Amino acid sequence: MTMTEMPAEGASPVLDVRGLTKSFHMHHLGQRLDPFRDVSFAVGQGEFLLLRGPNGVGKSTLLRTIFRTCLPESGAVIFASRRGAVDLARAADVDVALLRRDEIGFVTQFLVARPRVAAEDIVAEPLRRLGRPASEALEEARHWLSAFGVKRDLWRAYPTTFSGGEQQKVNLARALILPPRLLLLDEPTASLDAGARAALVARLAELKHAGVAMIGVFHHPGDVETLIDRVIDLGRKEVSDVAV
């Protein structure tokens, strides 16, 4: 599959994906799977790019490859970090870890919760790493837990005991408490109720206005219809523009 798309005219490129190809070798079956081949696109500041296509077409795999959870077979993923351009496909693990901490966010429908850590402490952690006072970080964390609909009596509880929907709200609060430079969204609304979905869309609109570049996969793309600038349709192997 070959596709090329550039950000809107005048937008500063945050991410430039060039000829990205990913394959999986199923040794026990003697088969090779090709989720995507020769994918090229760029995303600018404040742009929202939607990945679309049927299940199994490689949408989540593309996000994970950009995030460097998966290594590509070929191609480049040029990220314009605050310290200079970095090819995420080839960068050292330590550099990728730093970028994930400071500049690249990834929201999935699953929270990997640490045992015996309260929800409010999990959400406040990104602020504490920046040196914010503990009381101030907790106050901000509680604001976002409330915004996403986490009940007050759960703020000091351990998310390992929460339902999937409540865990996802904690996940969102933590991931979105600070504006990253690039935000990857993999089905973030899958387990959310209507109130939490509305809070998420409102927060994404704020981040978009602040210049955050976003790439997302949504089971119900109508939730973010007003935010979408462009679409990559992996199922039809083409890129199309979407009017806002």
C-alpha cells in the first residue's frame, strides 16, 4: 500500500512518516502478515488526523509503530522534538523513553495500573516529575479525575480494583493532564460513558487549539467529527481530505 499526504498549508510539521512498512512473520503458520506498506504522511501543529478502516487492517499497529512499541521493517518516522528532529524508527531506546515522558502521549483503552498506587497519585505523577509541589499536582489531578467522571471516593483508591470504564477515565486524566507535542489515540472512547466521552472531546479540542498534533483511531469517529482535519483510510488504501 502506498499513500502520501501532507499537513495543511502553513502548518508546521510535527511528524513526518516516510515509506513506513510493517510485517509480522507467523512462524508457526509459515505466513507473513503485512498490516501496511509504504505509508507516508505528515501531521502539523494543531492537526487531527483520523485513521480509518475495518478491524485488522493495521490502524493500531500503525500507532504502535509510530510510538516505537513496534519496530518497522522499513521507513522513517521523523518527529520534530523540542531538541531537534529524531527518527523514532531508529532512535536509541533511552531517547524514545525521554520523548514519551516529555513530548509524545499515547492513550489506549487499557490502563496498566501499578499495584497499591492511588488513582490521584497516578494522575499527578507527570506534574510531579516537572517539579510541581505535591499539593498543587494533586489538586490538578483531582480536577481532571472529576472532569472525566471519576467519583470522589475513588480518588484515593487503587485503579487495579476499578472497572474497565473507570480505569480508562484514570488513564485519560493522566495522559491528558499535560499537553504533549504529539498525541496518539487508540480507541480512547471504547469503555467510556457519554459524560466521559464529552469531557474527552472537550479536552482534545483544548489541546488542538494549543497546537498539539493528534492521530487517532476511534470506534465511533462521530465523537470527534468536529476535530478531524484529514483521514487516512487504510481499508481503501488511500488518503482523503475531510472538511471541518
